Amino acid sequence: MAVEEVKEIKVGKISVKLVQGDITAYPANAIVNAANKHLEHGGGVAYAIAKACAGNAAEYTRISKEAMKQQIGRSYIDHGEVVVTPAMKLEDRGIKYVIHTVGPICSGKWDDSFKDKLYKAFKGPLDKAEELELNSIAFPAVSAGIYGCPLEEVVKTFIEAVRDFSEKASNVNEVALVIFDKESVEVAKKIF
């Protein structure tokens, strides 16, 4: 599936794009994986990314867990922490890294505690992209899928995190929110 840019807004000097399609096909320097805290890529966007990177999700899970032990020093990550792994097979699409982040499990509920955790899940990868001197990064709608956070709130929190980040960003000049299905893209478009 190709990717299609639906809308673009300027947030500070950052170009923020809403894109419909497959995040593994989006040509950003890094793509973000909405992972679980143990980096077990068994379903959803995590499985799709793992399979696209290594050809085998189980192998990419092994690589991710190894990277987590080296980078974090334990077998799980918290909200705001990130693990960086190589994009492997996606490198020929211009993607250098996968930045794994973990969002909250909302199960249809929403409050300030969920918002705070989700904000950290967006901010962590942005800060890491800046540290790695990347120009572009693409996010999925973290926690909006099986984790059950309301999509509208996910999009608002994403834009807020990018706005705060833009005040000190010097390398990153493009941030994309890549959403697979058209229905969800329409919801996000209203918030953009």
C-alpha cells in the first residue's frame, strides 16, 4: 500500500503531515513503533514493522529485546523511554531507524494520567530523533488501536507534543502521523 499525504500544517519551523497508508512505506529517517513494554511485536503496527524490517517478526523481536537490554538495561521500557533498532530491510526506502515507544492502555477511557503517558510516548521519540540528528520522523497513532485510547485525543496529544518539541528542535524539520485506514484519517484531519 502506498502512502498519501492528506494534510500539512506548520508547527514552528516543523512541517507536520497527516498521511494515510502503511508507515513502513513512508520515507522518513526514522519510523516509530507503538510497542508493548516488553517489545514483543505480536500484532498491529508493531508486527507489521517487525515483519517489514527483518522479514520475520520473531527475529526482530529478538533484536529489539537485545537492543533494549543494551540501551535501557532491563527487559521493559516505561512511558517516555525509547529503544532504537536498525530498519534493516526498510533502509532501501530511506528509513534508517525504528524508534520503539510505549503508550498507555486506555481501554476506551481517557484522563490526565493517560494523556501524560501518551505525551511522553510521543515526546521520547522526538527527542531521540533530534539527538540522532535526523531530519524526519513518522509516527503511527500510538495507543489508538488495540490499546483503546480515543483517536481524537491521540491526535491532539501528538500535535501538542510536536508543538512543545518544535521550540527547541534544530535538526528535525518534518514529523508525520501515518494512519492506515481512511475512516481514522478523516477523524484526524478535523483535528489537524
